Amino acid sequence: MKPFRGTYTVMITPFTADGSAVDVPALKRLVNWQIEEGIHGLIPLGSTGEFLSMTREERELVIETCVKTAAGRVPVLIGTGAEWTRDGVDYAKEAERFGADGIMVIPPFYSSPTEDELFEHYRQIAEAISLPVMIYNNPATANVDLTPPIVARLSRIDNVKYIKESTLEVTRVRDIIELCGDRMTVFAGILGYESFWLGAQGWVAVCSNLLPRDSAKLFELVADAKDQPAALALYKKILPIVRWVGGHRYVSASKAGLGMMGLPVGAPRAPRLPLPQADMETLRTDLAALGVIDSLRNRPNAAA
């Protein structure tokens, strides 16, 4: 298997208008469009995919739909975060059974595990499957911080090969690479542009739900072309959308934006609320400035 590299969209999950079910046709359209636009990989069932607000059957439906629709064109990693290690193992096996290319695992998010408990959690999950494991550091939501020394210890587990680093401390990219060497490949979670210059080999991006082509191109301009002027110009261009989805509105703004672009994906599930009307108008203005309003409506080849 080729190493994971590039911009991977941590996908929203489309729901029907009444919120009662996964909208499978919309999910297929989203997967196909992302790939057609040049995205390097997809990650359903992350935080942006509202994985904690879905039934087990819905999770399975999302995994199967994404893997089958992608059909090997890009890697598909499945978010398999769980509070109970046994659930984490089950979710990992489920992802492998459905044909995923890897998994992304946030730490247990309530129990505040110790370093030894974290090691055991990830060891059991990694040893249960043959897929590569991306650990996910997001202290703001997981209530635990995978610091670079902890990451270095976790990198000694077979199959734990990637990390999504989602703090605002960009120097962690440097420190993880220094401590882990080639045992760990860093994907940025928030500071994509900044992290690329320090050696991050990928970006697990939210903004690419709306701007997959530009988000993928940003990585290519830095990591492949080493074209700083062009990369910076593109970064400044998409920065309004990066900011829209960089805080608590990451789900609501992504879903609202896709609707404006012509792909209705439903509202977030409670307790999340839809984007307020005042914010809707501002988001529409920012998307209009990028020329993407209605860009998905009646798009050729966008249907499943």
C-alpha cells in the first residue's frame, strides 16, 4: 500500500431533510465530487461526520457507501473513535471488513486516560487489524493531549504510522518528526499550510468539504512544487472558509455551505444547531467571492 499523503477531507455526513436517516444518494454525490475535484483521500465518521450522533447501523451504511463509491480511487480512512477499548477494536475490525484503507482513532474522550492506558488502548486496536492506524490528537475535544513524547511511545506500536495533529502549536510537527523519525507521518488537523513547511505530509481538512480542489492544490504547491508565493496566495484566497470551519461551526458551516453550492445535506443533529441566519448570509458572501455558489447544482457526473 502506498503511504498516505496529501489533503484528506474529514467528511460531513449527509442526512435527510428531517434528520431521520443518512442520505445515501447525497453521500455518493459528495464522494464522487470530492474525487473528481482532486482530493487525495477521504475520512468519514470523524468529528465533522458527527460519528457520536449516529446508530451502529448508520455507521456501517456510511462506511460501506464511502468505500464502494470511492472504489479504490483514493484511500478511505474510517474514524473509529470510542470511549471503550472493546468498542474501538470492534469498530476497527468493522472498517477492515468493509474494505477501508486505514482508520483514524481519537483517544477515549471522557475517562482522561493515563499514558499507560493510552498505550494499551491503541495497542489493542492496532493488533486487532492489519490496517494502518492514524492517531488523532485534539485536546480540545478529547480531554487528553497526545504530546510529542507520548506520540513517540505510541509510534513503537506496529501499524500506528500516522498522526492527525490538531493543536495550534505548529512546532509539534517539528518535534514529532524529530522524536519519531520515519515511524510516524504527520498530518495537520488545523494548521495545514503552516504545518506543510515543517514537514507534515498531509492535512486532514474540514474546509475541503467545500473546496476540495483548492485544498488539495495547497498541499501540492508546498510539498511538491515548493512554490511559496503561489501557495501563500492560494492560502489567503481560501482563508475565509478555513476560518469558517475552524471553530465551533465546523459542522454547521460545512453543511450550510454545501447546501448553498447545490448539494443539500441536511442539518446537524442535536445538540448541534444549524448555522444562524445572520451567519448564513455572511458565509454565502464568502462562497460567492470564490465563485462556488450553485457550483454543484446539476453538475454532470455528480450523481451516484
